[in-house]
Amino acid sequence: MVSSTSALDSSTLPPFVDAGEGRLMMALKFYELGRLSLGQAAELAGYTKRAFIDVLGHYCIPVVDYTADELADETAW
């Protein structure tokens, strides 16, 4: 389970990045890399799953990222 409490503080970030923005960026990148689930990333960023999905769209990060083979398997009759 991911804990968002004190995951980042002012001593670990550049002075122009606040802790909330740092958690969001970390959650986005780890979700994009497949290191966190949607729920884990949303929790880390401090959002609901639905709101985090909207944020993913804002940053052009797909919610579902199938390979061509996976997509073919999913759509095969």
C-alpha cells in the first residue's frame, strides 16, 4: 500500500515544487510506468480514482495501454 503522508517534504524537492505537486507528478509517472495501480496512484496524489482518470487525460496518459497483441486478443471473436 502506498502512503501519501510525508512521502515528500520540502527538503526533498526543489523550492519551486510543493509537496502536493511532487506527489501528483510521482503518481502520474509511476502509473504510466505500470509501477502503481490506478487506485494506488490516485491515493498517492490525493485524488479519487475518477478525478485521477481526468488528470491522466489532462497529461495525455492513457488509462488503458494495450499492446497490439493484447488489443487483438481482446477484440477477437
